[in-house]
Amino acid sequence: MNEELLSIQGLHVSVDGKPILKGVDLVLHAGEVHALMGKNGSGKSTLAQTLLGHPRYLVTAGKIIYLGEDITALSTDQRARKGLFLAFQYPSSVPGVSVGNFLRASMKAVRGGDVPIKEFRALINEKMKGLEMDSAFLGRYLNDGFSGGEKKRNEILQMALLAPKVAILDETDSGLDIDALRVVAEGIQKLASPTNAMLLITHYQRILNYVKPGVVHVMLEGRIVRTGGPELAETLEEKGYDWVVQESLANA
């Protein structure tokens, strides 16, 4: 079996004193793409924010093990430097900071040293071409006035430059039209490799037409209640989530 990159063990998380995650177990190995699906409010985004160490999300039990190290108590920047990446559902705007400067600073932080401008330009031009992005994009302020598709392409561009070992993609398909979805999804698919792993969080099966997961999980009320292959996503698309709820209640 390939190297174990991320192991989530019995994870319980509260937000503002309210329990949200109630015992999540999940393991990602190198070369794997997992999809995490579920209704609104099931805890999917809470899991994403917790994995990257958002201080509002309090781990009350369980562990997050990354490359054999317990990172449960590490800060967000420490996790990012180690090779964890989160693509946000709603990326924040940062007026006054250009996309180019932000991306170069991010690469410097992750690498722990400066990035020569010639190397940076060559790399970013290559990655932007694959995402059908114009070079003028680099001079714009980060996510300021961006369309939904531009914000999501920028998230994938960041991932391409930082080359994380584990990427968590929180509803990257949210707010995208058909053309933008195709470009973003194909960009994600190109970044999947035998040495990294991805956790793709989504409501719908449509992005999975482009990004092919090997494993699909269903989350319900803070727990993963069902795991299967790609066919599970197709069944959810056909039947909705009610049948999972009913099955979970029957097995309770």
C-alpha cells in the first residue's frame, strides 16, 4: 500500500461550544483522491477548517496525524509549511495585494527561502496557461472584484505552485458555470499524482465527472456514515441524501 499521508482519528470538534464533528475517522494515502459528500450542515467544511487549524474550531477529542506526526496542536501556517493546503469555498478579497506578489510570498513561506524571479515567472506562466488564465491576472488585487470562476482558478493556481502533499478542496465547484467548472476540475485532475493526496468536498456529483475519486464518503451529522467507490456518488446523484439518512437511522 502507498504511503499514509494523513490520518484523522476519532476527531471531535466544537465551534463556539457546539459539537459539530462527532468522531471522524479518515485515512488518505499517496496517490489517492477522496470525495467527501453530504448535505448542508453535515460538518464537511468544519472538517476542512479543522484540518488547517482554524482557531475557532476546537478539537475536543481525537488526533490529526500528518506524515506520521501529530499536528493537532500546530498553527495554520505551520501546517501549510509542512505541505497541507486548503482551497476555500469562499476565498477572501485582499485589496492592495497583487496576485503575483501574494503567490511569490506564499512560495517563499512554504519553501523557507526566496524564489528567484526568473524561476517564478517560468513556473507561473506554465501553470496559468494550463488554467486558461491571462498574465494580466497577476497584477490584479487578490480576489478583489473577481468572478466566482476567477477566484476558484486562483485557488487552483496557488495549489499548482505550492505543490502540497495533501490538498483539501472545500466545495471548489460552488458558484461555477459549466465552462469554469471544466477548467478548474481539469486543473485539479492534472495536479493529482502518485506522491500526493486530495480530499474533495462537494455537494454534487458534477465535478466528479472530471475529477475521478477512488473513494467516496458520505457525512451526516458530524460523522462519516458510508464509504464506497465512485458509484456511491452516482447513487447519491440519483437518489439524493434521504436514503442515506434513512439507512443510518435504521442501523442506529
